[in-house]
Amino acid sequence: MPATGIRRSDRVCLTLLLEVTGTDRDGKPFVEPAHTLLINRHGAVIVANHVFRADQVLHVRRTAKNESHRTGMARVIGQFGRRGEHFLYGIECVDDAVDLWGVEFPPFEKSEEAIARMLLECTYCHDREVLYLDPMQLESFETNHGLARHCKTCDTPSMWGPASHEDPNSAAHAAAVRGFGDRTVSGFAGANEQRAAVRLKTLLTACVRQPDTDDELAVCEELSSEGLSFRSKRRYVESSQIAIAVPYADATANIFIPARVVRVEAIPSAGLFRHGTEYIKTANREDEEKS
């Protein structure tokens, strides 16, 4: 997950417990606990209480029950900051064929038509997939608090629900990294393009994120593949960049999508503000494939 460049897959805010092993500068072996803040198809942002160097190769193993068979090698991209005594590192998987996270990511280009994105898991076998939902699927999820779909592993129709963090105490820690990974995306969808998109009226809970501020829960009023509108207590400046997750639930995995505020309307009777946004998209497919 490079610090620069356009994203190659969605970035999921999800806490997965890890054990990281390697050799330090003095040639001494170490074994350290760690956990993820964000994952994507190719890597992750992890939290560790150990100093790693850029380009260092680590052996990463999942430590949660029933996941310890997931192991692989990862390269340290660099340190992205600190959180108390802990360090934030970007890592990328050395071998893309190794399924370290146990999450199926769809081709990123399919996200252009999505009205919502979620990490869901089968309630039977617990397989996990990032799903791009159309209006009918999102309405079904909102009504049934889950989605009925065919599971490739179970080979049968099953109910799918939000994937949970492996360590609930780390969920707040993950949420504390404001908009991490969403600042490097460039290119915008034009406002005229939004008018042609199918729009869905809804009252889903959303979470709005900006660097150096607390996350804010909001109500999403309208969704489309090009953007959304939400009402909140906080007024966001027109043309400012935010990251927003919808549907949002604190104890489960969430996908924050970068967006730009294009319209702000005060609602004096309720003491709220209504915001119109457009998603920030990749500049073009060629740039996306190079990142």
C-alpha cells in the first residue's frame, strides 16, 4: 500500500491480529505481535511496537483462531507515523498468490458502477468478500440487515453480514487514523456526470472522516455511483475533501471512500447541514494499472 500513487483496490478498515517475525539490524531474530489498521488486495497498514526499516522483508502470520494457516512474506514500504508507543507501517505482500487476509477483492474497475461497498462474510463458512452493491442489493441489506447470495465455498445460497474486527478493542484504534490512505487519490467525477446516475433514497448511517478531526456519524439521504448526500451537525467546507463510509457500523469492517464536498445547505430548523458530495475517482485506468 504505497504512500503515493493511485489505489489498486479498495482499502478496508479492519483489525486482523498478526505475528511478525524477522531479523533486526544487528542480525538478531525477533517475534512481534502486530495488527492491521487497513488492508487491501496487495498489502496493509499495520501497527507494531518494533522498529522496521524500509524494504525489510518480514514473515507475517495471522494469529486468530482458524486463521493461523494464513502466512506469507511482506516487504516494508516505510513508516507512516506513530500512535503513542506504536509505529504505523505500510507493507506489501511479496507474493500476490498468497491469500494472507482471507478476503476476496473484486476487480477494482467494477467499483465505478457501485452504489455502496461493503466487506461481508458468509454466516456459515465465514468466507469474506468485498462486494459492490447495486440499489436493489443495498435496499435488501438495509431491510434484512444482511444479504442473501450464493456462497462459492458452501456452494449454496446463504446469508451474508458485515465482517467483524478480530480484536474489538482495536476498532477505535483503527478509526483514529483519520482518512489514512485516501489523500493520495487524484481526479474527480464531474458534477454533470452525477445527474445521469441512478439515485437511491435512504436513511443509512454514515461516518464522515477528515484528518485531524474526530469522526462524525451522519445520516446518508441519497446514494448513487457518483456520490451521495448526507446531513450532519458539522458543516464541511465546500470543495474540501472527506472520506465517508456508508453503510457504517463501529464494530465491523468499513470501507471509506474519498469524496469532495460540492454543495452545502443549512437546515436551520434542525441545526444541521446537508452536504452534496462527489466521489474522487482515479484519473484514468492506465494510471491505476501502473500504481
